[in-house]
Amino acid sequence: MTLEPVIGLEVHVQLKTDSKLFCRCSTQFGADPNTQICPICCGHPGTLPYLNKKAVELLVRAGLGVGCRIAPHSVFSRKQYFYPDLPKAYQISQFDLPLAINGQIVITTADGRPKTIRVHRIHLEEDAGKLLHAIGARELDHSLVDLNRASVPLAECVSEPDLSSPEEAYAYLTILKSIFQYLDVSDCDMEKGSLRCDANVSLRPVGHTKLGTRAEVKNLNSFKAVKEAIYYEIKRQTEVLNTQGRVIQETRQWDDARGVTESLRSKEEAHDYRYFPEPDLIPIALDAAYLNAIRADLPELPDKKKVRFITDFKLTDYDATVLVGDQALAHYFEKAAAVAGEESAKPLCNWLTTELLGRLNAAKKTIQESPVSPEHLAQLVNLIQRGTISGKTAKDVFTEMFDTRQAPEAIVKSKGLVQVGDTATIEKWCDEAIAEMPKAVEEYKGGKERAIGSLVGLVMKKSQGKANPQLVNQLLQKKLSK
């Protein structure tokens, strides 16, 4: 029996607010345990929640960014369950009337085709606290509870089961993260817990439409872990079904160290949580003027920016995809292109994505931390385009720029690196090279065209790398053809 995977993702994104969803406690990351709490987020009897208006605005932005319909009327519900990190013994979330529904994200499949992934809903909810089972490398024989995250505002984005492979799941997450960062609704930093993902995985016979029994995989703290956990779960369920077994609907957790999923508990259904409307919060009512104001304030999103980069800067689809995949990188490129000019956009993109990102990755720095400014990188590319320095010399200049933050013109001037373009001077070096390398001359005239490389190398050596390589090639070919 040939089986196909069916995958849906639940992505929890921390919204970029200064205070929590239902109180004024700070959401700042990294504070000492239980220092950002109050009676409201600790669930003390007699306290009442009050809604953070900024969180609603950010969720509406997120919904509009992925094409959702924003509900003019939505309500909060209590999701009842007991766990030590849930101080109220229920979570305030949204159930039957969420804020945003029916969106979509378009990904590119492995064979290059566009594929639409439907977004079922995005709803607003509060986070739970955190259980600590170790301090540093020391395992504890008990658990500690940190409630700093309790009531931190989350947007839960639930996809339809439209994904068919781990690669598609990875692509979906990458685009979703990029959209949310462009919208400035979240920093999506997985290391800080700002973006977390659960994967629902099931298998069914190819050609069938009925969904199989699914397992939900939790504890996925990186995109790599999402991909690997889905791979493992597909393999596990395939083995179960092919041996006449039955997949159990359950919640499983990913063990990154061992590369396996493990059973955690039986999968809860909606009725297990005994949802009912939150009596302490009034419904959210959004009018057309409010929604239109947020819609008018939305930035240019990655898909539109990609089309513009291809059209205006004549970049390839691949180059544009790389640039717009990171908002900060796209912003850096646009600032540099404004200085370099549209005609230099392609070489500028090459220097940015190859030389600069390579050095930044090696130094474990982000594009925001680049010691080479957009203006300086543009100036370097223009020096090459004008023939002031050669591409080889430019690499040396770039290294100096990265290490010292100096402008390229200053480095070229101080080190005397201006490229020699004087024909008479280069002809003299060419004549000397031809006289000193008769064997290379003979090989070239005998049809071995690559032999001219040795002559070019000698000319460049004589010029200390300052001769214009294109002019050197032209003059050598002209002299050797006589």
C-alpha cells in the first residue's frame, strides 16, 4: 500500500507588546524567574483581566498579512485543563469565534510549482508559564515553575492539512516567519520562545481523501527540528500501518538529541477542554474604520517586494528570494542599491549574498551588525564597475573594510591600489610577458587557448595586481594573433 503524508502546522507566535495580554507585567525576555508577575497573571482569586489593545492590533495585522478575513465580532473562551505551569487552571483563548479566519500562504514546491496552503485561523490567546527540570547541566529531582511567561500574548496560526512533505512544512514556516517580521508583529526568535511550532502528521493511501489518524508532535524549537520530526513521524507511521498496526491519535514530543518522537499523552479533543465563553472579558468589536486604518498602514510584504526586485533591479528569481527572505537583508540591499544605481544591482547582490554574508556568518554576526555599511558596499561595487580597481583587488579592499569599517575610496587611496588602465603601460608589460614565456605563446598559437592565462598572470604580477585584467586580455590576444 502506497501512503502519502498529510501535514498541518500550529504556529504560536509571541506578539511584540511591552506588557502581557491581560495585565501590565513586562514581557521582556531574560528576566530572573517570577520577577515579571502579578496577582492577575498568577490567577489569584478575585482578580480580573483587562485586554491589551496593542495585542489585538498586532493580531489583526498578522491576519491581514496572510489574507485572512477579520471578524468584526469575536470572543474569548476559557480552555480548561490542569498543569503546574497554568496558574488559573484554565487558559484564556479563542475557540468558536476567532479574530482572523480563511487566509493563505503560497509556497514553492520541490519541483518549482506554486502551491497554496490555506490558513484556517489565527486567534489570540495567553501563554502558560514554564517548568524547569534542570539548572544548567544539573538535572533536578523536582520541577521549578517560572510564571514570567504566563499571560504573554500569543497569536496561534493554524494551517489546514495542505502540506505534503517536510520540505513544504519548512517552506511554509519560512514564509510565515518572514511575513510576521515584515509586519513587525513579532521578532519570531525561536531561541527566546517567540515562535513555537506543533506539527500534526497523518498518512493515508494515495488517491484517498479521508484523513488518517494524526499524531501531534510538540517541542519543536527550530525549523530543522520541524523537518526532522516530520520525517521521523512519517517513517514511524508507515512502519505501523504496513505491519497491520493502527496509528493512535496522541500527542508526541520530539527528542532532538535522539532524533525520535515519543508518546506524551493521548490527544485531547475540543470537548475535553470544556470550552465556554470567558465571563470576565467583553466581546471584541472591530468597525470598518479601525480595520481600514490598520490595512492602510501595512508595509510592502515579501511577495510584492520580490516581484519589484526582479522588475526594477533585473535580479533572478533566486537572488530576489534570498534577499526578501530576511527583511533586514532586503533593507540593506535597497539602501545600497540607492547609492550604486540600478545598473549595478546584480553585482551588488553578488557581493552582498556571497562575500558579505559569508564573512558575517563566519563571524557569527547578523546583517544588522555588519561593519560594512550599505553605502560603503555600493561604493566598492562602483569602483569595480568604473574600472578603478580590479575584482581581485576589490576582495582585498573588502577585507580591509570589514576589519576597519573604512570607506573603500580611503583604502584604495592610502594603499595606492588604483587600477592601471593606461594602454601604453599595459602594452609594455604584455611585451615583456610574451618575451619571457615563449612556451605559453607557442601553446596558445597552437590552439591551446587556456595558455593565455599564464601570460595574463605574469602581467598582473608585473603590475602588482593593478592592471585592468580585461584590457590585459584584449591586448595579449591582439598581439598573439599577429
